Amino acid sequence: MTAAGTPSTDENPTRALAMGAILVVSLGAVIRGIDGWLSNPMQATVLGAVVVSFAMGRAGVPSARGGGRAWRRAIVSAGVVFVILAVAAGVAVAAGGAIHSAQPSAAVFFGIIESVFLALRDEVWLHGIPLTFAARARLPLRYGAIFAVLASVAAVALERSATPVGLALVATSSAAFVALWLKGRDAWAPIGAHFAFSFGADALLGGELLAVGPGAGNLTAGPSAHGIIAIVAALGFAAMAAGAPRLPIPQATQEEMDDGPADAPKKKKSSAKKKKRKKEAAKPEKKPS
């Protein structure tokens, strides 16, 4: 099994990397086109997630069925990210920044939905697909991880609002999410962590429940983050990336994977055939009269 949870193939390494890069760039163009076509950000995010989900199946990105172990991977990862954001906010306040409470509204509910689809879209597009094709190219784990992190940074590096701190936050958060892909062997852990980052930074601390005021900087899941709150968050994600192997996240098993149940009937059938053959062999031969 590869780091991404899929069997390695005999595919040409150069061709595998080229195909992965082409797919990532093509999906990026489609996603940008959808964002420009639809004026509603939530609708654009949902449609983009649908397109990426289709590409996920075609590319063979590992996907596990939902269950107790899968939900545990997502919840533990999200919890760690929420702790990082809470620490970043606390340090920002201690350093003289201001964080004000805001009036909750129905936008919180829509923020949750949008963050779920955004996490699915970006994790599969920017991390799952690069890791899968890096595994097919038989790259060592560290180079596959670098390939996936660079895909995330390259996707936002040319945005006008990008800042050095914001790009560092994108890089460290991507490194943490990639480490979760390698730890959990499927998409549940990184999607849970990415959801927590998107919802926590852009909704909870972005004005839906709390608002970051002057002195604290700006915390966002995009490349425009800056200030003390973004610096602390980047350091937190770097620590998360380094400590991911020790997180209490159960790895996805073969039985959890989508293709797991398809093998079960075959095993039962072959064992039944073996039993039948043993019975026939045990029967005494009839003597000719």
C-alpha cells in the first residue's frame, strides 16, 4: 500500500507526475471558471466540490466509508485545529490585539455548509490527487508530501492580497493536512481539519461570532492573513504537522475502503468450493458389482 492508501502501480513515474500535475492545473482552471460564473460563493463552492468529487473517483484517490473510525479521524483532527485557533486568538489578545464578540445569525449555519464543501474540494484537489499520483510515481513519502504542499501554495501565490505571513500559513496548514492524509490513509482526517480551519478562521473569527480587531492582525484560510494571530496559527500548524504521527487517529483499514466489500463475497465463494471438494474427496468410491 502507498502512503495515500492506494496500491502502487507499474506506471511510468514521469508520466504519473505529469498526469497528476495536469489534473491539478485543469481542476484549478475549472474551479476558477466556476467562481467567475456563479456570483454566489456558496453555490460555486458546492459545484466545485461536485466536480472534484467526480475527479476523485476517476483518479483513484483513497476514500473510506463513513463509520465510527472515520468520524473519529475527522473529529480529532478538527479538535486539534480548533485548539490551534483558540491559542492564536489568546496570544493575539495577550499581545494587545482586540477580539470583539459579534451577533450570531443564520449565516453561521451556511458557513458550516460552505466550509464542509470547501474542505472536500480543496483537500482532494490540492492534496489527495497530488499524493495519489506521487505514490503512483513511486516517490518517497517526503517528496510526495512536498509535491502536495507546493500545489497548495502555487494555487494562491499570485493572488494580489497574498502576504508573506499568509503564504507561510498556507504552507504550514497544508503540511499539517498532508501529514493527516499520510497518518489516516484517507480523506476523513484532513477534511475534518480543513473544515475546522476554514470555518474557525473565516466564520467564527471572521465576524459571525467573534471579530478580530486592530492589533491582532487578520486570520483567514487564504493567503491574505497577517499579524500576530496569523503567525501563531502558522507555528501551531507547523507543530501539528510534526506531531501528526502521534495523534490518536486510527488508520483507515482495507475493510473501510470503498472497494473492501467487493472482495468479501469472492472469499466466501472460494471457501465454499474448497469445502465441497473436501466432502467429495472424503466420499468412499463405489465398488463395481
